[in-house]
Amino acid sequence: MKTSLKAKIVLLALVLLLGVFFRFYHLTFFPIQLSHDEITQLYDAISIAQTGKDIYGNFMPLIFPSVHDFKPPFYTYITSLFYITLGNYEVLIRIPGAIFGSLIVLAVYLLTNQLFKSWQLAILASLFVAISPSEIFFSRKSFENGAGIFLMTIGFYLLLKYIFKKEGKYIYFGYFLLAAAMYTYFSHAVIIPLLLVIFLIIYRNLFWDLTRKKEIFLSMALFLTASLPLFYIILSNPDTRYRSQTVFITQDRFLGEKKSLGDTLNPTFKDVYDAKTFIEYSINRYLEQFSPDYIFATGLDFTNQGLLEVGPLLIIEFPFLIYGIYILVRKRNFTKEKMFISSWILIGMLPSGLTFEPNSPHRSVMVFTMLSVIAALGFFEFVKRVFNKKRNLKIVVVVTGVVLFMGNFLYFAHMYFINFPYEKSEYIQYPFKEVSLFAWENYSRYDQIIFDPYFGESAPFVGTGAHYYLGYYGNYPPEKMQKEYRVGEGRRESRFDKFVIRAIDFGVDKQLKNTLLIASPWVVPLDKIDKGDVIKTFYFYDRKTAFYAISLKP
Amino acid sequence: MIKIFPILLLGFFLRIIFISYPPFSIEEARFAFRGERLVTEKKDELGRTLPFVFNSLSDYQLPVTPYLTGLGILVFGKTDLGARISFIVLGTLIILLTYLVAKRLFNNEDLSLFSAATISVSPPLIYLSRIPNETIPLLFFTLLLIYLFFLKGWSIFLIFVALTLAFLTSKFAWFIEIPIMVILILREKPSKLKIALATISLVSLIALIFLYYKIPQSDRSISENVFPLFNEITVLNAINRLRGQGIEQGMPVFFESLLFNKLSFLVVGIVNFLKHLSPALIFGYFDQTGIFNFSFSGLLPKILIIPLIIGLVDLIKSKEKYLFLLPTLVVFLFPAIFFYNQIIHPLLIMSLPVLSIVIAFGLKRLNRSFQILVFFMIVFEIMLIFFINKSAEIKNTNLVRPIWVEAVVKDINKNMDQRIYLSDNLTQDPIPFLGWYGYFSLDNEYSNIIFPYKFHQTMIGNVTLIASEAEFKGCIDKKNSYLYLSQRDSLKIKEMLNSEKLKVDENKKILGVEGKIFYDSLQNPQIYLIKDSICIK
């Protein structure tokens, strides 16, 4: 028994360390630059810590306008606490994500152990989560969802614990954490109540102990009270409504195209056709989230190289997931747990399935976490079967298994650390940091600095958050930014201090004096510029040209 | 047994109702045209006498489908019914065979009926049973083969016939049939005679492939259409690119070669295989292009997702001896591994009988009222497909199933006494449509092409196709020349008129005024008719 406990602790510690290592290793350098989501939250967090307001002057906002994408508040506030404690570092924004990402490994251990009553399986599940590509990827990119998944996993773990221990602390704390998890990410505000209702239905016989009705009702009241402000924000704040509407599946242009095919139908049939098309399209979108090629091979979209990609889970886990499902289905006296696990997966895929993007893995991480648990179950049972076989077979299987897992993980690591920066640097607004630092270096030499963030490698798009990059890398005091920042009258124009972020029309703007223009070749083709005016060229990570800095002197 | 008849009747009804729908695609029109020629003239569209290997846009075509199409035309003439009836009949017989196979396998009437009912309402089976194609005969012969395998004595010869016909229907059969026979042999422990037969079949397949390889360009046909993955330059480029990025970052070349090498093709193949396991294909959109299915339907009606899940759970929990069904699914789908980033729809359709049996397990577990609800939901979905979606479908398949081409061809037919020129981009290959919808006397000018691989005809009867590089000239005095011009050629002529490179009668300068304009299903102008004023240089 003692050996078992020691082994348990040592193994769990090793797995946790592994999880921490993969989430913190070279966190400053990979991803290679702060993305627009990171820079906006970091600068807003600093602004909150210094002034109590975001950079637009909103006092302690419950939703951050950011770059008009209206971010939930949790991650920014928690980063501001880290800022107060640790000071100003770029990596600061990534620390909460990496911490929560590491804690998920522990949470999965606790939940799996509680569900399956097997510490060996629980350790294996946490190991699968520790090395899961999606968990590592999202933990390292300051993604707020990680905190939500951690809190939610622990919350349900505590509720399960309560069922068997009947101690009030579990139910109070469990409900409290579930309520807190709802604040981390908007989709959690829908998913957690749904999953909680299903949980309460599944475990109704075990949960509703009438001798303990006081703590049951009080804890529920606590949950409702804690959630109320969130629902108030969601329902009353036009920004959150706007945010929800803009990402909903109805915004999908392909759905619009399909609907337009029915335009010649008479009005009654047209209504039926529209409703039918919407339902079919939503079902298709939802079911696409369960496509194995997406989950195991292509979902993380690290490269532009077709099917040579990385999925949220390692492809080697696929057969074990299938076997895990088989074992799970066959498991007797496990109906409630099976239903809970299935509900977790089916409900967890709803946000990704009902948004306008074909696949949004960041909205489905909680599902991938649970799929890792099932794959671990499959692996666990497979190993158990093999260990009952002959010694030679055991050795062959173990060696093959280890080689395949390591090979698959190395493939992911290579993709993440080497190929991903080359292939997708533009999508984290690379090289906006370098542009910002250069602009500040030349701050005193010009009357105004105009930056047009319309750029891209193979096709152009408008990079968002330019004023955040400029503000943060210039150590521009947030208090000053709150006063200075304003939306201009030009196309896509905003400005603060000497900086103007707007569309550049080179034919007109080249007449400006004592101005630094920063624009991409999409805006200013090289053949239209006097080469001597280009004082710096900025490159994407793969050395393709991203921007020119053009000096317009008197 | 008597209970299967209403299901067969329903299946037949769904396959024959609105007989002209869907309009033909290029290859289907080619099958119909070819079938007609085979039964009327004993020649194919190129003038070759009763050939064994045929032409198409993408590959050589095997003989069963064209001759089957011809069989219907022989009975019902050159009509929609004639071109489609063989497939309607085979599509209906697939329902019966599913019932019989399920009965043999499980000896359970309800289960067999549910399986047959599921097959009868599968949208792609309804759809494909209405058009000439390879998938329906292949599925029919495969099911027949499985059914015959369970019979005793006299069936041995028939098994061989069914297998040979399957091999001569589609190249997918070359991959699928032998593993299926192996599974059957392993499961059913049949007589030595059947094992011998399986061996003979394998040998005959090898012989068939050997003979196929004797045909000119057959290696190209196989590598481009059966193993296209290995020709995929995208994968090779990706391997080099990803490897190069690592080397640039200072990683050892050996390590890079270990991660990205020829085995990456296998990884890509496996990923393509995994694509076929998406539930969205089964219950969402199966084929949005409208070639293999109604564009907005899945492989099965949506409500059947519930019995499918229940059936799977039921199989895993309590019917371990029937779990062989799941590897059978893999056998049907595994040729997908040889393709790159592409759904191979016929493979999924081939797997339908297996899916239908799993669903039948689920349906059996439902109570009667839920079964009735499922039935009504299916009826509702199919009614929507036929009555609400139809016009949207025609618009969606405007280019792959160009129903509007028929009007152009009919107009050409009215002007048979003229010399006619037609833009060759009317569709990707206009000849099959001209052949099927029109009435041309052919002089078999291509009969010297013995093995036509991806061959494009440029004329049929008195119609000559206008190539993109063709040049135009005015021919004021010359009459009897009708030009059916696409946007491409009409714009070219407009430009020539504007730049005065082309001079025609002043009254005939403006395209579309003097002649007709033909519109597509989206009401976009597609063809302009110019009479007697412009000639091809």
C-alpha cells in the first residue's frame, strides 16, 4: 500500500513536471511574437493595474472592447495581478495560461481518478493531457479557455466527490468554481450550466439527499448568485450581444449562399427552405467537429502544407481512442459516468459547431481533454491485455509503442517549434513588434509616423491591434493612451501621439513631409518608391517582405 | 418474406419518381449516349465495334456500366427512362439483397427488414439509382457475391460470374472484393470448394490486372486514378519544405530525413482515410457538388444518427460475434488511403449495407412509437428533398449537371441542315450532351483509336467545336454557318468588332440581337447564337 502511494506520488509528480516543462519551455520565444490577442490583453492588464481602466478609459470593465472583439475579463484581470506582483515582461501574458494549462494535468488526474477509481489510469490520462498538442499549444498562447477548463474540471470533480463523501465543503467549493469558470470564456457561460443540469439529472438519485437539502439548496443559490452578474452582462451589454452575433453560424457566407439558392421559391416554401437549410448546415458544421482527420491530423492548422499537419490530439492516439470507446461502452455498472463523459463531449463541441468558422479548435479544448482521457483508457486496457501475454510480445509491443508515441510527439514538437513560425508567422501579426520598436527608435526624427497594417504573405488582410503594439513596445503610459487615443476620419484610422494607424494611399501620402510611412508591398509596391527612401525592410519569419519603412523628409 | 415487398415498392417508387431528375452530368450523358450507340449500331461513340474498354475525361472506363445502360435503352428507347431503368432496377434489387444478406447473417426478420428499409431511403442510393454510374452495379454485384456465398451447391458458378462482373464494373472492386471474400471465408468456414473458388477468383483478378496492363497507357491510368497519391507533387513539395525549414534552423539533416520522408506519403494516405470517417458525411452533407448525392443531404437521413449510435453500443455491449461488421467497414473504405485530400464517395456508398445493419440493431432497440417517429422524420426529410430542394439543387449543380444544355442541343438539332460551330467550353466536354440530347448521323471517324485514354472529341455529325485558340473572320456572303458561342468566344468577337479586326454586315454587329441567347439555371447568359455572318478561320 505504501509502495503504491509512493509510486502514485512520484509518477504524478513526474507527469506534472512533464506538463509544466512542455508549457514553460522557452515560453518567451515560442510563439515567436506576442499575437494581437496577447498584446491587447497585456497592455490592457497593465492599464488596469496602473489606472483601474482599460486603454480606452473604461473603468474596471466587465468586457474589454480591445480591438472590437470584446474579450471576456478574466484573463486580463488575472494578468494584471501578475503584473503587480512580477513587473512588466512580455512573457507575463503567457504565464497565467501556462499555469492553468499545467494545472489541467492535475485536474484531469483528479477527475479521472474520481470517475474510474483507478489511480494508474488517472496518471496515464494526465500524461496524455500533458503531451497533448492542443493542450500544449493553447496553454502557451495565453488562451483564457485553459483557466475555464481547469476550474470546470475541478468543479465537477468536487461535485462528484460530494456525491460519495457528502461533505458540504465539496459542494460549496465545486459550485463556486463552476461559477468562476463561466467568467473565463463566453462559451463557458452556456456550456457549464448545460452540463451542470445534465450532471444533476444523471446523478439525481445520488445527489438529492433530502437529509442534506440545506447545503444542496444553499450551494445552488451560491452558484446562481455568483453567475447572475455574468448573465446580466451578457444580456444587458450590447457589446457582448454584438460579439455573440458576429461569431454565430448565421454569419457564415456559405450558409448565405445556400439560402440564396432558394430565392425563387414562393414565400411559404422559401421560409421552409431557409429553416431547413439552416438546420442542415448547423448539423453538418457540428458533426464536422468530430471528423477524425481534424481531431488527429489537421485541426491545429500549423502549416500550409495540406495534410502534413498537426491535430489537437496525436494521431497515434486514434486507435486507442477507438479502443477506449469500446471499453467504455462495455464497462458495466458505469452508466452514469458514461453519460457524463458523453455529455461533456457532445455539449463541449457545441460552441465550435455553431460558430461561423468551419473549425475552431480553441472552442473545443475541453472536448479534446476528455478525448485524451478516453484514449488513455484505451491505452491502459491495451497494455493490461499485452501484459498478460508472452514476454517477447510484451517487449515488442512496449518498444513499438514508445517509439511511435515519441516519434509522433517529436513530429508535433518539430511542427510547433520549427515549421509553425515559418508557415504562419503572419497570423500572429509578425513582425509588428519589430515595426513598433523601430517606430519608437525613430520617434524623434519625424513629425508623424503612419502605419498601415494591411499586409500578408500570399493574400493581404488588416492586422489588428497596431496601437496596442505601438503603445506597449514604446512603454507608452496607459494613462496617456487613454487621453490620446482617438478614432480618426480616414479609412481605418486611429491615432495617438505622433502615431497614425490608417490606410495609406501612396499617391497622395508621398507628398507628406517629415513623415515615416510603414506599409506593406500590397500598399506600396517597390517599383513605385524611390529606393533611397526605404530606410528599413521588415520581414516575415520566412524572410519574405512584410513592410517597408519609407522616410519622407522635407 | 412478404413484408419486404412494401419496402421494395417504396424503394422503387423513390427511384423512379421524377424520372428526368437529376439531369445528367458529362460522364452520365456519355454513358447514355454510348449505351444507345452500342445497342443501335453495335459501336461506341467513337465508332469502335463493341469494345471492352471505353473512354472518359479522367480514365479508361470498364465495360459493365455502358452495356447495362444500353440494355435499358434497348427496351425503352432513347429516353430518360431507357437510360436510367437498369440502375433503377439494380438500385431496387440492392434493397432486396441487403434484406437477404442480413437474413442469412442474423436470421432475424425485423433486423433484415430494418436494414432493407434503411437502404431504401438512403439519399445517395436513391440519387445514383436514377443515373448511369459504376457505383450502383458495383454495390449490386458485391452484395450478390456475398449472398451467393451463403447459398449451397449451384451458386459456385454464379459467385464467379458476380465477381468477374464486379471486377469489370469498377477498379475499386479490385481492392474490395478479395478482402471481403477472405472475411467471409474466415467467418463462415465454407466448403473447400468455395475456398478453391476464392483462390481462382484471386488468380482471375491477377490475370485481369495483367491484361489491363497490356493496354497502352494503362500504367498511367492506374497511377493517375487508382494510386494518385503517389503522383501528388504537393506532398513531395511539403516534405521538402518542412524538412528544409528544419535544416535552416540548424537541425541535423539525418533527423529531418527521419521525420519527413517517403513514409510521409503513408501518413497523408492515412489522414485521407480518416477523412472518410467523418460523421458529417453520413448525416450532414455527403457531396455538395451534386455528383454522388442530392447536394444538401447526407449518406443517410439525419434522424438515423440515433439508431446508429444505439446500434453501435448494442453491438459492442452484447453482440460481440457480430463485431466483424466494423472491420468490414474498413475494407470498404481502405482504398481511400491511395488518394490525396479527396473524399472517395463511392467507397462510402459501398459501406452503406454495413451501416444499415448497425442502424437496424439500433432501430430494433427502439420502442414502436419511436420507430414510427423515425419513419415519419425520414419521410419528411425525403419529401423536402424532392419538393422543396429541387430548384435549389438544379441551381447548385448548374455547371456539373447543366440541364440548360438540352435546350442548346435541341436548337442545334433544328438547324441540322446548317454547318454548326459550338464553343468547346459549353461544358468541360460538350460531345456527350450533343450525342445524347441530339440526333446526329455519325461517320465513325474516330474508330481507328483503339484505346482512347482521356480522349476529347472535337466534332460530332455536322457540329464542330470551337477551340479557345480559334480565330474568327467575317463571311458576309457565305450562308449556312451557325455559331453557338460561349461568353469566351462572344467576348473575343466583340473585341474584334470594336477594334475593327472583324468586319461583318452592319446590321449584325451586336451579338445576341439577331440570334438567340441561351441562359443557364442561374439565368446567366451562356450561349449566343450568331447566324450566317461570322466564320472560323
